Amino acid sequence: MAEEQARQLLRALADPLRLEVVQALSAGELCVCELTEQLGLAQSRLSFHLRVMREAQLIEAREQGRWVYYRLRPEALEALQAWLAGIAAGCRLPAPPCC
């Protein structure tokens, strides 16, 4: 995973409301109307957060009739997990000798 992609995903996940969206979508695909109801948000406020998440490629959207359905992209979460695991592995390496 490229550093910029990791940065976008981490930025998308940094907001508490977007984390609530992630948790809601972890149960499966939801219509935007279901998300607004579950999260108690106005659609305009939710739309901003969904756009940030789509730009980070954390979620996907599909249109069906007049409704838009959102789902998590598990491959994005898996790539971020692997990137973080690489960082964690580096933290376990012994420090090089000093001076």
C-alpha cells in the first residue's frame, strides 16, 4: 500500500462519525436512508462523510432506482491492516548499535 493511500484511509477513519458509518456497514450493505436513520443524521451531513470515505476508497456505492447503497471495501481494510502490520514488525526489530 502506498503511503498516500494509507494516509487517506487513516484520515477517513479518524472521524468518530465515519467510524460509526464503518461499524454500521460492517453488518453489510445499507441504503443511505437506512444510514441516516441508524445514525440519526441529516442526509446532507452524512453525504459529506460518505464522499470522504468514497474518495479514500474505503466504501463503494451503487445506485438502484432512486436509492444509493453503500458497502465497505474489505480489500481496503485488509491493505491498511497489512500496512500497519509492516510498521508494527519494524517496531520489533532491535535497535542498531549506537555511535
